[in-house]
Amino acid sequence: MQYTAEGEKRLDKFLVELNIQELYSRSFIEKLIDADRILVNLVPVKKSYPLRDGDEILIDLPEPEPVKAIAQDIPLDLVYEDDDLAIINKEAGMIVHPGFGNPDNTLVNAIMHRFGGNLSSGREENRPGIVHRLDRGTSGLIIIAKHDAAQAKLQDMFAAREISKTYLAVCTGVPDPPVGSIETFINRSIRNPRMMCVSEEGRYALTHYETIHIWHFFALQKINLATGRMHQIRLHFAHIGYPILGDLLYNTRRYVHSLVPQNMKRKITELLTTHLHRQALHAWKLDFLHPFSGQQISVCAPLPEDLIYTLNWLNQYFAIDTECQDMNMLQSKENQN
């Protein structure tokens, strides 16, 4: 690729203002300059090089790294799609990308089959299209980038908190206060590398929550993430003493049993062994402006059957009054707001 400079500008600023798909982010441009893949008048220069009228800029794009993950015909619940991105309602139990011990049957394998070559190269190897992640046991909405420019734009939007992510969760216990924010730093646990922990330093994390229905010993939360850290919701609610129901890492059946009357312990065991085999956490809504068209994108994923069952079960055994709020009633109410 070859371009001719017009006017006097820094090299990196000139390349950003070209706004071409192949140069999809400022950081990618800087990597190319550092690797001597962008030359001015056939000479390597720094990103701050001052261009003059008529300077020739030669861009040598690297070949995309081959993706080792294989395409697999796995059913997907596609809730939105255009030329730049797609939004999928991920089922609980599906891992987002291949990794050690999980080489296939992931969301990546499924989207490779569904979208073929129309995926971004991804931030890391074996992760084409992946912009953000959901835990294996978390169901709900996840955004897929169809090309590298879309990936860069969406990542910038996540970093700038321009994408609103709303979750629904059932927590153990009833939070006091019923509306609040949880603000901590998060690091990986030294005692258990599978877990995260709250620490005095690390990655900043901020979670906003609102209690929208309560039962005896349990509560339904509407949660908005201001940041997107690994296990953030699960860790934050455990940190304040109200862990997510069904969470095998940050909650225990023994703790749930300690809160409920003796005659309900067997019912709890039945729920967690027969019907709810994961954390009761669902990525419910996404709201954002499309990174290219500016169109408002608002999508909602209905709750899966295991969470509908859990809410109806709570209404049956732990209701505070005679009101029965099933999932359809909840979604109808929220969609009117």
C-alpha cells in the first residue's frame, strides 16, 4: 500500500486520519512503525516523524496469522447481525474460546462455521471475532466483531464505557442497601489460580446493582457493569456477602444451607443438583451506538429455562407475599421502561 502525504502532519496522525480498514487502530499503526513496516521515502522513521507535502508512505501489512481453531456446526442463537458485528445469546455451559483442555465445541468454533472468513483476527490466537467474554456458566449476550476495524472500535467503546451491559442475577441473601455500587481492585488469587480476589491494588472494578425483587433469603439483582473484569460480578457479590446462587467458585451449598430453615435444606439441594447447574447469572441487555453507523443498538436476551425455573421455584417456596413474578412478567415490565 502506498500513499502520498498532503500537508505537514505527524506520520501517526496522518495514518489515523486516512481512516482505512486495514489500519484499524492507532496501536496497530504504532506496531507497524516499530517493526519498520511503514516507511517514508523508503526509510524507517518514528511515529512522530513530521511529514511534508509529497512524502511517499509505503505500508507493508503482515500476513494474518493462521487460526488453528476449527469450524464446527454448532447451533447459535443469533439475535442481531450486520456487516460489522453480530450479537449472540450464548447458552450456559458453552466456553467462549478454545484453551487447554477445551480444544473445540466453543463459541469460536461455532462462529467460525457460521460466519466463515467474516471475522476479525481477534486479540489473541484462536480467538477470531471475540471482543469480550462471558464465563462458561454465564448465559446471555456477547458481541462478535466481523473485521479488525470493528474489533478495534468495539474494544475502544468497552474501554470508554460506551457499551451498557445489564445482567440479571439471583444472589444468596438480600443486599442492604438494596441499591448500590461495589468498587474494588481485582487480582488473581494466589491460593487458587482459578479464582479472582479483591486486593489493595490490581485492576479497577466497578459494579452497580439494584434489587428488583426479594424473597426470604434470596434476591433478584439488576446489575450494570462499569468495567469488565474477569469474574467481576461473581467476586463482587461474594465480597459484600451475597454470593450468586449456584456459583461453584464463590458460593457453596453449605453457605446457602446456613441461611435457610432446616426443612428447606433438602429443597435447596434438589434445586442445585437437579435444575440449576451453574451460577444464576445472565447477560440480559446490551445498549450502544453502532461503531460505524451511529445507530442505537438495543437488544435483550430472554432468560433460559433453568433461570425461569429457579425464579418460579423461589416464588413457590420463599415468597414474601402472594405476588408471583415469573420471568415473562419481569421482562415485560423492564421493556416498557
